[in-house]
Amino acid sequence: MKTIVTKTPSDMGRYTAEHAAQDLRDAIKENGEAYLIVATGASQFEVLSHLVAQDDIDWSRVHGFHLDEYIGIGRDHPASFCGYLKERFVDKVPLASFHYLSGDTDATETVRQAATKVASVTVDVALVGIGENGHLAFNDPPADFETDSPYLIVELDHECRMQQVGEGWFGSLDEVPTHAISMSIQQILKTKKIYCSVPDERKAAAVRDTLCGPITPDVPASILRNHSGTTLIIDDAAASKIPEDVKATLERVE
Ligand SMILES: O=P(O)(O)OC[C@H]1O[C@](O)(CO)[C@@H](O)[C@@H]1O
């Protein structure tokens, strides 16, 4: 895993979008089409706004996959990841296809259909973030590092649900669903290039543990250190708890 430190969330988003865009162009050139996993949340605001502005991507050859979704809310809910992705990505570019995870239909059937689709291809690029509890997609700690089912139905932990209230997606903890559909860790790791974008001081402890602690299910994102095609892109605020001697070794992009 390579780590890049940027000054602002916008710099982080621009770096991620420019590199992901080049990977998509390369995949289209080589294979005639490209496959992309897209995440949501505050960490992806800048990534997606820069990505949809990239030139020269033949989006009609790009197929998208949805990383995770709450169970029990429809796409009209302000916290719906389907609604977020439609507004910020799918409606902005003319994709070949986008495979949503629906939050308000039979979750077992949604998982079955999404798993069949994603397992039939090799994904070129994944855009992901890290939660305040170190989660990767909705794989809260302790995460399942072993199962190779592409999508899982997972229970959300207290810290994860509190983060969603803190970010303003829900009015209170009681409103946050207790379960979600998440792409599994093993499926994420099958992607050729992973861009993990993490802005904000709220994520500083999770970033420090991801980079400097043991690789453990207790810090789900730490598994990314085993994936040679991963780039972790963090802003100065998210980097603020990394020990200075480690920080000095990281590449800065201004
Ligand atoms: O972007 P956020 O809200 O900080 O969350 C980080 C990660 O957590 C999820 O939003 C799930 O909460 C992922 O989709 C995202 O990659």
C-alpha cells in the first residue's frame, strides 16, 4: 500500500479522481470496458465531484458497483446510499450500467443478485473510505477477513451508527438502521486498484491504526496494507495522529 498526504480534502479528491480516471481509461483501452466500485459518505464528496469532471473517459464502457447500503431505508431517505450515488455519480455520467444495492427490498435476494454480478467480472478500480471505527465498507470491527462471499448482511456497531448521526445523515441513533449490506473484505481485495480516500480529523485515530498498528480484524482497513494496488490518500487533518517519524516517510502532493 502506498500513502499520499494532501493539504485539503479537495486536493485528496482531485488526486484520487485523476488516478482512478487514468486506470479506467487504461482498462477500456485494454479490455474494451471497465468495472468500478463506488463508495459513499462524506469522504467521497470531493472524490466524486472531481471524478465526474474528468475528461476523456468513455463512460458508456464503464460498469459501476455499489459498495454498501443500509437495510430498511428507501432511496428517498436523506441517508440512502442509492440516493447519494444517483445524485452525485450515476445521473452525472452516461454509464454502461450501475448495479445498485436496494435498501428497501428483500436483502437476501439483493445480496444474491449483486454477488452473481460482481463475481462474474474482474473489477479494475474501487473507491473506498474508512470509518471512524476503522471500518472498510460496512465491515465493522471485528471484520470477517476470511469469507469470500462477495456481499454480506452485517450488523452495524454503536460507533459506526453514532458516526452517521454525527455526520448529520440521521436525526438520532434510533433512526440509524441496525443492519446493512456490505461488500466483503475479500471481494474488495480482488480489485486491481483500490483508492482509499480519508479526509478529516475525525478519522485521524483510524488512519494512524490502519497505517501503523497490527493488521487485524479489529482495524478492518489495516488489511489494505497487504494489497499492493492500494493507495491511501489522506489530508493533513486525517494524518494528524500519525507519528512524526512515519509521517516523514510519506509522499506529499500539493
Ligand atoms: O465517508 P464516510 O462517511 O466517512 O465513511 C467511510 C466509509 O464508510 C461507508 O460510508 C459506510 O459507512 C463507506 O461507504 C465509506 O467508504
